[in-house]
Amino acid sequence: MTDLALLIPFLIFAIVMTGTPGPNNAMVLISGAKVGVTRTMPLVMGIALGVSLQFVLLGLGLGAMFDAVPLLHTILGVVGAAYILWLSWKIATSGPLEIGEENRPPMGLFAGAAFQWINPKAWALSISASATYIPAENHVLNLCLAGAMLAILSTVCVGVWAVGGVALRQVLTRPNYALAFNVSMSIILILTTMPAILRLAI
């Protein structure tokens, strides 16, 4: 992408969408607190790979299939809502952190990538960006370049949340603080995700 009029807004949009609270960053934050940054990186890389692949495939025409079969939007919305509510409940009731209890993050590379296909926020990012910021001229090349940039930005923006998890590790071993944090993360997860689910299902 060489058109700065599209490139700069795309980069800002990607940073905002990948860096703000949502299912991906909630999982990465908790994983960082439990197992540290290094062991969380496969999850971070999986998220970046999944988001960028979804973005490129939608830009190449997969989105047309969803337009042709609106029921798929509803199915994705229902599945996404069910998973997000379950994930929120698990986070809210997970209790204080016990250092050394976990040996691996909640998801790895492939699971993190696959999760993007039921992640409403990832769908909102991919649909909006592929329809708004990719010029018709040299469409495939621009789409692939934008996908590569999205993967890099996702790795950085999502990875920051793993660092944040490590910073919160000692606080989350205290039951009262852990309860407040877990419930707050659950509420934030629902509030930041449900609007995207509703848009996807309608």
C-alpha cells in the first residue's frame, strides 16, 4: 500500500482494533500473568496469523459468500456470543493466580489462529478494513501487503498485553484483588465484544 491517504488510516484502525480490550487481549493478559511472556508468544503469534489470514481471505472474496448466505452471519453471531459468555464466566470465576500452577497458556499457535474465526471483534476488524482501506487498483498486492502489516501490528499490540499480565502477576495472587480484576475483565470483555456480535448477527 503506497497511498498514504489509505495507509495511515488503515494503520491507526489496525492499532486501535488490535490494541484495545477484547477476547484476544483478555486471553493474552491472563496467559502472561500465568506463564510469562515467552510461553504466551505462540498464542500471540497465532492471533496475529489468524487475524491477518482472515482479513486477506475476506478481501479476496470470502465476504461475498457471507453476503450471499446471511444465515452464516447469524450462526457466527450465536456461536461467538456463546463462547464469549462462557469465556467471561471462566475468567470471572477463575480465582486468584497460583504461580507455577500453569505450565502452558490457554491456547497455542494453531488454536489462537483458529479462534479468530469465532471472534466477533476479529470479524469486525477484517470486514471493515478489507472493505474500507484496500484500493481496487492492484487489489491482491495491496491486500497482501496490508495483511502483512496487520500481522506485525497485531503481534506488537497484542504482545503488550502479555507484558501487562506479567506486571500484574503479584497483584493477582491476592484473592480480593484477583476477584476484582477477574470480574472487571469479564465485564469489559462482554461490553467490548457484544456490539460486534450484534452487528455480525443482524
